[in-house]
Amino acid sequence: MYWLRRAWAELRNEVFVLPSRTLVLAWGVALLALPAVYGDAYVMRILTMTCIFAIFAASWDLLAGYTGQVNFGHALFFGAGAYTSALMSLKLGLTPWASVFAGAAVATLFGFLVGYLCLRLRGSYLSLATLAFPLIALGLLFAFPDFSGGELGISGLRRLTLTATGNYYVAAVSMLLIVSGLWRLADSKFGLVLHAIRDDEVAARASGINTPRYKLLAFAVSAAAAGFAGALFAHYLRVAGPSTLEVALSFQVVIWGIFGGLATIYGPVAAVFILYPLTEWLGSFRTFGELRLLLFAVIVLLVLLFMPRGLAPWVRDKIETQCPRCKQRNTFYRKICRLCGAALEAQVPGAQRLVGHQ
């Protein structure tokens, strides 16, 4: 009973007081309850892939959005997790779950390596340098086809569970746990340091912050989450191929991040849940077969034109306001801050609505 009362108090005082948190809770409950309500195999497949790519998008946002290290080669970590898990599963006979965590571990090492090699670079130079790594990895895979499977990749992997519903729950629960963990990490002191590095690295270093260490850790954590997503992807499709390292996948995650809203974690996740099922749905119509990418581009451009900070911050700005005194968020219709009692925007002449990153 104690834990139930504590959980209810947490929901009442921390979740239900803000529309955005209530929406996130409802979305999570809907994800977990969906198979019991609507268990169509095609829908389960689309949502399973969506959950996997949501982990990938959130991992990119931690690195690019919070630290400012825009990675154009993020598919390297996704592919490293996929290939490592596949090779260890087939060559060494590891169980699928053990190979998934092994893939995440190897991707973490790749993150440390890429971060160490790119620490001295900033801005566009860093982005172009990271773009080269998945291309190098693809060249190495094609150079040793007997080991890597070449252009055909590695097939015949075992799935994590035997049923479509089981695989869906594996992806959905993993996504909820990893995204929540990344959000809590970004909302901690570590995230504040990453913000400082992104805004002014020179000032952060002058304040005594070991910026190379924090950037290296950001690369490693981001790579670990992306590698885990890649390993899930390989075992779900039962194949790890060159598509997991393609440049198109790296740019796809950039689109998701910018569309949803940088430095939010939840923004890119929302973008994946909107854009990935939408493109799959449009692809099911012959009429849109050739125009699918064009329609996708038009939707992205419209969002960027009218919501330059991304979809999620724009929506949150419509349903919540930020207190000018304590900077805490409140429901848009409140006149008085729920925490400090200060007058909100409607009663403060000239006050502007502010949007926090968390």
C-alpha cells in the first residue's frame, strides 16, 4: 500500500499537473496496451520498427542536441551493434540477448574511438569527419565478404522471442527504458554540463569543466544506445546488412532530430512515431509510390518553416507556459504559478513565453 500511495502522489503532483507529462504517460500506456486491443501483425511490425528507430533517434539527440556535436555518421554505431550482435550470435553461438548487449558494448567502444579522434574538431569539420567513419566501415565489410557476408550481409539470426507480440514488447519496453534513461541523464548535472559545452565551450573550459571528457562520455553513451537499437534491429529482421551503415540512415536520424526538436530527447522520438509510420502507410498506396519521398520532404519542410524549433517544443509551448520567476512550467490556462505563486504571462505586461529544454 505504501508504494501505491507513493506512486499516486507522484502521478498527482508531478505528472498530472502538466499536459505534456500526462500525454507522455498516456502514450506509454497506449503502447503497452495496444497488442491486447489491436494485434494486427502488420501494425505490430511497423510499431516494433518505430520503437527501435526511436531509440536510435534519441541517442543522436543526446550527442547532437545537448552537446552540439552534430554527427553525420551516427549509423556507424547502429551498424556496429547490428554486425557485432550478428557475428557473435552466429560465429560464437551466443544467445540473442547476450549478443545484443555485446553489440551495445562494441558500439560504446566505437563511440570512444570516434570521440577521441574528433575531439579537436568543431562545427562542420566534426560533422564531415564523422561522415567518413561509416563509409570506412562499409569498405572494410566489403573487403572481407567471407567474414561479413559482403553486400548480402549476415542472415539467419534468431529472434529474441518467437512471437510477433513478444518482439513488439521487447522493442517497446526497451525503448521506454532507454529513452527515459537518456532523458533523466540529460536532465541531470551531466546534461547541464553538456548544455554549457554546446553554448560556449571556451567559457565552460575556463570554468574548470573537463570538456573533452564530457564530450567523450556523450559519444560513448550515445553510441551505446544506438548500438543496442542496431542489435535489436538485426535480431528482429534476422539479418545485419550494409543498410545499417548507409549514409541515408545517418541523415534520416538528423531529419528526425530536427523535425521533432533538438535537445529534448522526446522530440526525435515523437518525430519517429509520426514520420516512420506515415512513410510506410503512404508506401502502401500505388498512387503515392513514386511521390512518397516528395510528400515526406514537403511535410518536413512545412514543419521546419512554421515550427523552426521543432514539432515537440512548438506543441509544448502551446499547452504550457513558463514562470518568469522560478522557470517552472505550468498549464497554459493558469494565471498563478503552481510553485512560487508568481503571476504568469497573462498578468505580466511584455512577458514572453519561454520554452525550457526539459
